[in-house]
Amino acid sequence: MKVKMLSRNPDNYVRETKLDLQRVPRNYDPTLHPFEVPREYVRALNATKLERVFAKPFLASLDGHRDGVNCLAKHPKSLATVLSGACDGEVRIWNLTKRKCIRTIQAHEGFVRGICTRFCGTSFFTVGDDKTVKQWKMDGPGYGEEEEPLHTILGKTVYTGIDHHWKEAVFATCGQQVDIWDEQRTSPICSMTWGFDSISSVKFNPIETFLLGSCASDRNIVLYDMRQATPLKKVILDMRTNTICWNPMEAFIFTAANEDYNLYTFDMRALDTPVMVHMDHVSAVLDVDYSPTGKEFVSASFDKSIRIFPVDKSRSREVYHTKRMQHVICVKWTSDSKYIMCGSDEMNIRLWKANASEKLGVLTSREKAAKDYNQKLKEKFQHHPHIKRIARHRHLPKSIYSQIQEQRIMKEARRRKEVNRLKHSKPGSVSIVSEKKKHIVAVVK
């Protein structure tokens, strides 16, 4: 006779101490859990709702400037240090952990047009309306010493932007032309020009460090190679580009902030068609900066808001605004990918969370597990209409909301006009131009 014994090992279900969690034996056979999907759907819905409830992105406002903030720069080695330049020629260095200004320099007469840090973080460069390029020590002067720049270069024309090479003691300025400078010399190594209009910004590529891009007021985006000391090629758009930013993870990709309310992500190998057109702003886009991960970027606009776009999506995932914030001139994403800083017309620098509902501080292991589980649930049910609507909804200021409605009507009217023209024309006489190619005028090599 066979006897079947039930045997249980107490290690599988008895707690070692009272503080441990109860162990629950689970059978994952789907036939035993017929209501698993509805249960998970309710959890996903609750997680999405709670995410919107806890979305409080605004962290701090750094006051102190006596004029509009015109440019920002990050410290390459210290997460807590930020530099800002204002329209009255003042440069301030901030400590983000204390949220205080630690140093003030009267750097220029008139606007501070550009500011950038040296790759090692020991000094920084500023350019201003007084036709000078100045290099300053990152550490303040000693006791009894005066605040003096390390070097001053007096130029012939006003410089409108500056950027430092990522690995070498070389920096580039722009104004009437793009000048490449050695830090030890008072005259440029080489000057590059293509066209006759003033150039508004210049940026070095962080990966292919010899490449740099600039945008000019004659609607051009020009790419240069420092080794050849000549421009490579340029793309002409419908309207002027205010600034560009290179993707820190993909060497060939850059995004341009344009006056026609859009941002264009280009692959420099094929400039005739942008990779993506990012449309959500209702006024000129003034600045753009990439996240260190290269997956997202943040844009600052004249419509008094900043938006976060995924690189591969045409619509923004997040929009930040406050009642007091005026036209946003400059924006930066911090090097730990967690925070965003923006400088605006009304003399404030604001600090935001990059992920609006993220809990700051140290998370326990259970909190981390719950966060990951909820994230996976939201991804699983993200296309369900109810969840999608809650996740996408954002309150907007009345001015932006009404402009969006107005532009929607105008866009629909344009589309209707195109459809009618196509309908009543001889077949093949009217070509259909895609949204991506509409705004590109020409590519010149």
C-alpha cells in the first residue's frame, strides 16, 4: 500500500523575525487568476491618477539678478554649480544645494551674450556687448584681492555667442563670423564665414569634437569642421533658427530651435529632411538643451513656457509654466538628468524636476519596487483611451490654450485648401509636400 505524505518545510512560510513580511505562496498559473487583467487595469488607472496628483515639478526660484537672465552654463565637474549671465552685464555663480548665489561679477558693459565653462571646470568664458571675450577663474578671489579676469580679448565686432571645445584648450565665438581661438593667443587661429549675416549661436559637437554648428539670422544652419577650417554644408529653413543643440549620445543628430514655433531634429548626413518636426509651442522657440541620456530635450519659448520632448516624438510629454514666469530666454538640463533650469525675462532662474511626479530623496527598496511595478503597468495599458487621456492632460494658461485653438483652426483651413487644390487640379500637376520637407528651402554643400 502506497501512502502519500504531505510534507512542508517551515522555512518556506515561517517568518524569521516579527519584522519580516509574511511569505505568501503564489501559484502563477493563469487559469487560477481569471480576473488578473481587470485587476491590473484598475491598478494602472490608479497609478496614472496618482502620478497626476503628485505632479509638482517646481522646486525653487533663484532670485538676485537685477535684469533679465540671458544665458546659463553648467559646471562640467560639479552638479551643484550653475553660472548665469544677465542683460545688465552681471554674471552670478549659484550653489543649487543651498539655493544661494555664491559669487557676483560685473563682467561686461551691456548684455552678457554668452557664457561657457572650460572642460576641466577651473575657469569660464563670457562674451558681451562691449566686444570683449573674458576668461574668469571659477574660484573667487582671495582675501583683499580684486575681481579681475584672467585674460581679456578685445574684438572688432560684437560677439553674440561662445562655446568651448570638449577636450582641448580651444573655444569658438560667433558674431559677424565664426572665430576659433586658442586660449593662449589674442587673435583667432582661424575665421570661418559663409554669407554676410550675423551668427547668433555656435555649438561644438560633444562626440565628434572637431565639428561645430552655428545658426545665422539669414535662416541658415551651417556646419563646420575645425580640421579643414572651412564650412562643410548649410541648410536654409523658412524662418530663422535661434540656437542648436547636439545630441550628447548620437554624434550626427542635432536639434534646432526655430522662429516658426517648431523644433527640427536633423541628421547632419541628410540635411534635406529633418528626422522629426517637434510642434507644440505657440510662439518662437528661443533655446533648447538635451538631457545627458540623449533621449529627451527641453525647449524654452517666447510663449512663457518650457516643454520636454522625447527625441522621437513630435509632441511634448510635459509643459511647465507659472503665473509669474515671462518669456523664457535660456534653459539647461542638469548633468544628472534629474533637474531643469530656466532663466527668464523677469530676472529669475527657476529649478524644475525633469520628471514631474518623481519623489525626491532616498527611496526604500519597497518604494522602488512599487514605483517600477506601477511604471510597467502604465506602459502596459498606456494606449487604453481612459488612461491615455488622464496621462496626456495638462492645464495650460489661457493665453497658450486660446492660441493653440486658433492655430488648430488655421492648420485645418490650410489642409482643406491643399485638399481642394489637389482635387481640382490636373493629376500630377500639384505635388504633395510632406510636413517634414515643407520648411526646408535648400541644402548647400
